[in-house]
Amino acid sequence: MYNRGLFHKWEIPVTAIVTLACTRVLESTWGIVLAQKRVTCPQCGARVDEEDEYCRRCSAKLKPEVPTFPAEEARTEAPTPPPYERQFSLIQRLYGVFLKPSETMRDIGLKPDFSGVAIILILQCALVIAAFSIAMPKIHITGTYAQEVMSAMNIVFAAVLILSPLIFLLRLVVKTAIVWKTCDSGSGWSFSNAAAVTGYAYAVDVALGAVGAAVGSFLLPEFHIDVSTLETISEAIQTYTSQTMTLLLAQMPITLVILFWKSYLGGVGTYFGTEKMCSKGMGIGVFLLLGFIGLVINLLSVLA
């Protein structure tokens, strides 16, 4: 028969044993899990959890900092454009300012050179020599001090020949500095770019000088000066000044055309030299203003 008293006698010990066994199993399992999650501090050797950011004993940082990177679009730099390749040779640039002005001045503004500028300065000096060579034979000195006056004129002629390269170079430097600063427009373009653009624009002045020398050789009047008295000298100078001014005024339409053409060249070269930050209108305006100032100075020098 079923003995109920015997069951009650073993009921409590069996329950306790089962409970204890389950507890030991759970502790053993949880301990293994905890042991897997516990590491040691590299600073002091204390045991810490994997989730801990700092050691509880020495406060050392347990997890290394993960570097953060900007977005891929921000880290991707725009490709650098290839450097500009020169398109026109020296000779092509010299005649291109007349035949292909826009393309030529773009090439000069982006890839400046000074060989052409030097040639233009040399041609300007040569035109000065040509002008004196044309004018001197047309000047006739008579009177008591004719020999002395001719000697003085020859000295002046020689001085002009010596100083003309320096004068043209100084004019180029001053005009370049004005164009460089006035037309910068935040582009940071270099003085060399401005000098190349300004120098090549003077090619039109060479053309004007050549035309003037050719016209002057035929139209420049004979100049007779009687140096016997101050009155005759003054009268001859006034007559020559009047004739010369008439000739300059007759050439004024050609002079203005050349002036606008030169200003257009300078404006285009400035536009490309400043990477299109200075407008063509601004560049043309600056060159026009400088050209009119030079024209006024020339007229005043004749009147003086």
C-alpha cells in the first residue's frame, strides 16, 4: 500500500535538493556568461565589464576613440583642372591682336609672355627714331646763331633717343600697376599677367605710330626758323605749333579708332587674366581712361 507518511518524510529533503541543484546550475551558467563579459583594465588590471567605458578603480578609459570622418561628399575634392596650354606663338600673338583679338588676348591673359612686350617696346623706340628722322630734314635754321641752335637740337635728339626706352618702360610699369590694382576684382591676378596684357595692347600704338610716321613724311610742313632775333624765333615757333596741331587734329579720327581698339584688347585680356572676375566693360573703361589721359598729355606737350 501507498505509505503517505513515508512520502512526507522525504518530501522536504527532495525539494531542497532539487532547488539547490537548479540554483547551482543557474549560478554556474550565469557565471560563465559573466566571465565572458568581464575583461581586465589595461591600466590597473582590475576586472571590468565589456560595456564599461571607464575603469571603476582607476578611471582609465577602456574603449579607444573611434575616429569620425566627414561625409564622403565633403572628403571628395573637386578635380583640379589641367594647366592652360599656350595656343599662339610669338609671331601669331603679334599679328593676332589685329586679326584675332579676342582669342589672342585670351591666350596672353592666361599664359603671359614678355618677349612680345619687349619687341613692342623696341618698335616704339624705333618709331621715335623714325619720327625724328622725318622731322629733322624739314627744319631749317637760319640767322646769326643757326649753328648753335642746330647743335642744341642734335643734343636734344640724342637725349630723346637715349631716354625713350626708359620712358616707354616707365610708362608701361605705371600703366600696368594701375590696371593690375584697378581690375583685380578679388581675382589675385599677378603683376606679370597685367604687364603682358598691357604690353600687347601697345601693339596698336605701334600701328598708330607707323601710320603717323608715314603720313608725317608727306604732310609735315617745312619749318623755317630765323634765329637772328627773339621775335622771329617766337613767330616761327607759333607758326610751327599751329601747323602741327592742325595735323594732329586731322589724324584725330584715326587716333580715336586706335585708342578704342587698344582699350578693347586690354579689356579682353584683363577679363581672361582675372579669370573672368573683372568684366570686359570694366577693363575697357580703365584702358580708355588711361588712353585719353595720354592723348591729352600729348596735345598739351605740343601746345607747350
